[in-house]
Amino acid sequence: MPIFAYQARTPRGERVAGTLDATTELAVDDALRARGLFATLIRAEKEPRQPALAKLSSARVKLRQRDLALFSMHLATVLRSGLSLSLGLRNSIDEGTNRRIQRVAQAVLERVEEGRMLSEAMAELPDAFPEYYVNLIKAGETVGHVDEVLFDLVTSIEWQMSIRSEVRQAGTYPAMLLTMLFALALGIAIFVMPRLVGTLSRTGLKLPQSALLVVAFGVFVQAHWLQMVCGLVSLILGVRLLIDTPRGGYWTDYLKLQMPLIGPLVRQVALSRFAHHLRMMVKAGVNFVVALNVVEHVVGNRVLAAAVADARERVIAGSTLAEALKTTRQFTPLVIQMVASGEVTGSLDETLKKVTEYYDREVPATVKRISTVIEPIVYVILGVVVLGVALTLYSPLLSMLSQIQTRPRF
């Protein structure tokens, strides 16, 4: 009969380890549960390493948001059904069709088999698991509810993907339309106007200045298009490098908050992330200071991140969270009032849940309002561009006709 090595925890959270003779890992798990133990690792003694799996873990492991949600859902379902962690990770490797998830599951399994806790294994894979994710898993291990934490993480990740998708959809149509208009104007300046003006110039008539300027612009673009492309790429890279600096990134995010239409949406998304992640941390039992330190890095706006850091320092100094947030002047009265209510009643996770529910409704509504305002502006720009193109094309013809009519007859 095979011999299985196991690691488990007592109801008090103490670690125990040993070996058992059993037919399968499920039999070992059942035996441990009969003793009142929760298995964290079960493996066959002297089990040969599968070369295919070893190859999977050799690459650098990364997970996208959608992959992370799928991995979390699978692992949460396995743990909720009563199976061991090692068995759940093996299922992700053997049954998964996503190679990225298989690589991550294999990397986590290898570390767990070496004796690390799940949170410790995930902390060694920062490309796959964000800091807030690891801290929540660690808190779930402390209270013995990793499966509940994983389900909450799935909900949070899906919410983030939904918000990102709505914001992207709101900006896709105007961006595509403006790009097409720019391409149309450029095509007319380079290909249409030179031929038209060349034909009309052979008549000996005087052409309008606007038409000559458009032709000159087209000739300039044809002669210097490579330098213009290089200059545009250099400008974009320079802006990106500036944004990546602490000061440049801070002022960029500050300007985003001050923009007439985009500013309220940016603030709402950042505050929603703040409430979502802080609620998950508080619910999982994460230390308040640690929770604020993690939330600082996930709000997605450097101005709000600096405000969270300032609030954390004030909390360490003895202030309440509501007072600390109010002092920063970056949080809405709704957030401050709900946090204050939660601190007084001792139900901060419930009041933060109400904040998240409010912003879950408000962010999509704001996106729709912005779309409603942007559409008429885009149509006005479209009308101006079309009118300009029409005038550019017809002005030489109109000028020619006027000169023919005023030419003296003999």
C-alpha cells in the first residue's frame, strides 16, 4: 500500500505533519478529517516528478486578470468541496486548458510541497499574484476560510474587468471616428489636392491661397514623413518616461482628476477600488495598517494613493480612519460618512460594502453620461472637418469659375 506524507493544521491553527498508509490522497484526506485535522499538503512518498510539469514551471509565470479569476474560482471550488490544497493544484495542472494557469499552478504546487504555506508560495510569484491578493490569502489562512476569500477575490477581479471594459468601450467609438477623420484629411492633402490643383493650374487661372497651403502641407508630409513618424514616436516615449517618474506620474494623475468630464469618473473608479479592497481586507481580518498599505498600491491614481498613505500615517498616530480620510480632502463625503459610521458601529465591512454597491451603480451611469456628452461633440467635430474638406476641394473650382466670369470678353 502506498505511503503518503501529509501536512495539516489543527482547529487552533497549529501545524502537524506525518505519514499514512492509504490507497489514494482522498483516503488520506478523509482519515485526517476524522482526526479533526485540515490537510494542507498530501503527497506520495518518493513520487517521481513528471517531466512535463517540471517543464511547465521552468518559464516565468504570469497571469492576466481573467486567468487569475479562473484560477481562483477553480481553487475556491476545490477547497469548498473539502479536497486538499495539493489535490486542487494538481487538478488545475492536469485538467486546465490554459497554459499560463498550468504554469502558475505547478509553480505554486512545487513550493507548497516544499513546506510553504499557500500565501508564502504565491508571494514568491509577484507577476502572477498581486500584493493585495497574497495578503488576503494569508488572512484567510489565519482564520481558516481560504475558500471564502478566494470567492471574494473572484468577485473583485470580475468587477475590475467589468469597469475597465465599460471605460474602454466608452472611448473606443470617439477615438476610431477621430482617427478616421484625420486619415481622411491627410489622404486628401497628399493624394487628392495635388492632382486637382495641378490640373487647374494649367488653365492659367489664379488659385486660392488655402488650396496652395494644403498642397504645400501634403508635399511636406511626403518629403518628411519618416522624420515626422520618428518625432511622434519620440514624443510618445518621452511622455511615457515622464509619466513613469514619481513627480510626472503624480501630476498626470492630478490633471486627470481636474478634467471636466473625465475627472469625476477617474475619482469614482479610484474610490470604488479603495472601498472594494479595504472591505475585503477588513472582512478577512487583515491588520488595519497593513490593509491601508496594500490599498495604497491598488487605487490606480497616485494622488489618491498619496492620500491613503497620509491617512495610514495618521491612523498609526492614533486618529480614526474617518478623520484621517477627511483631512486629506481627496475623499467624498459619502466615503467619509460611511467609514465613520462603520467605525462607530463596529461594522466597517458592511458600510464599505454599501459604498462599493453605490459606486458599482454610479460608475456605469457616469460612463453613460460621458458618452452622451461626447457624442454631440464628436458629431460637431465631424461636421467641421467635413465642411473644411468640402471647402478645400471646391474652393479652387469656385475661384476658377469666378475668374472666368469676370474675365473681359473681346
